[in-house]
Amino acid sequence: MTLNVGQRVRLAADLRLAGLVTPAGEPPEETGAFTASLALAAGIEGTVERVDEHHRQQSHEVREYLRLKSLLDDFGHQMPSASRKQLEEQVGALEEQWVAYQRRMLRVTVRVRLDNGFVLDDVPEEAFASA
């Protein structure tokens, strides 16, 4: 599901937020010994304020797959059969890394202002469903 700014959403699962808490007015670097936990129930609704797409970096193997695949697609029909076969084998050996990269190529996070006033930022879009 792709979320858009302004879209109404609801929390798809229970969330528990936990971590250090800094009292308002104190500099962030002066964290006290405060810790807190907050539970948000599935079904809480809110509005998407921002959508961020994060592209994953390509590994050397993925870049090499793209280079060799392009070479094969553009010039494979002109190559001697032994060279083409060798290139096809090289592409085939890197195909698993390419498929894995495609599965995790794009990570989308959102900022959602919940109706109860809480704001969840940098949350994977999978945490929400359309309201």
C-alpha cells in the first residue's frame, strides 16, 4: 500500500514505544535518568503529514549485475556464442543478489499525526492501513 500526504490512516498493530525521555526545556545532550514506555492500540486513526522514500544503496554485485545485463541486452546478439554464453553465466551468477536487492530496494517511512495528538515520525508505512 502506498500512503499519501493528507490520507487518513489507522494503526495496523499495537505499538509499544520505549526509551529515554528528556524533560522539556533541557538540552538534548543532558539526558536524565528518565525512561518511559507508551502503548498505542491498533485502530488509532490519524493523518499522514509526510512520506519519505529511502533508496537502498547498491552493492558491488548489484552494480556489476546491471552492467553485465545491459551489455548482454545491448550487444549479446552480436557476440560470438562462447562469449555470449560466458556473459550469460556471469549474469546468472549475480541474479540472486539482484532479486534480493529488488525486494528491499525502496523503504518508505511516514510521519503521522494521530487524532489523540501524538505524532509518529519515521515509521515504516506497513505500520498503517487506510482508514
